Amino acid sequence: MAEDERSKEVQVFRDEFAAARVHILTLYTPLQAHMSRFAFVEREAGAMLVTCLQCPLRAPLSRGEPQPISAEVATKFIQALSAIKPETLDDYYAEGVHDGTTMIYERADSGGYHIVHILQPPNNSPYTQLINAWSAAFPGVRRVLR
């Protein structure tokens, strides 16, 4: 799927949930017919996480189980992301690595769309900090990454 089509799909998802901003983490391992996806939705009505575990590869973003997220968890997660500034990151693929779990981070708000592909990030890098922010906030992400 072309990136501009994907950005439109993510913006439509954001609009459907009346969200100020959405953050999406997708975990995909080659040769598997599924992925795990977590969509954090920031909105006035309260934050939520739409989780789709072992999701079909072409499943719509709205597929999954929406769960309300407490204001405390949402605030900590947003603060962790703000410190990392993931919207400034480029794709990262470890040199010489050709397979493994690819982590895809997407962010959309009224100002636009940003996507980052990550494969085996170095320790203490902004990429690892990004994944750690998701793991710290959401137990489902931790379970999938084990």
C-alpha cells in the first residue's frame, strides 16, 4: 500500500474516533499471516487503546478491542513520547539484518502523518525508547514483544 493511501486511512481512522491524535504500533514478523497492532487514540472524551492481536494483514484499523485508558497512563505515555519526539525519527534497520520483527510506528494529527519502520534498534537509542514507552504503558505490547 502506498504511503499516501496509508496516511489517508490513518486520518480517516482518527476522524472516526474524533481523535486529536493517534499513535499506532504494529508488530510484524515475516512469513506470518498476521500482525499485532495497538492504536492509542487521544481524544477529549478520554484516551483509548484499540488492540488487534494476531490481526489479519489487511485488517482495517478499527478492527480490534477498544479499551479505555486511564488519564494517568495516557499522560505518562504522551509525556514519554513527547520526550522522544518520534515524529522526527527516520526508518531504522540494523546493518546486515534482513528479517526479524519489524516495528512500525505511525502518528497522525491535524498537522499530518508520520511513519517509522524499525528493525532491531540499538540499545538506548530513541527507537528503543519509543518501543519501551509502549511497553511501559501497555501490558499487551509487553506480552507480544516477549
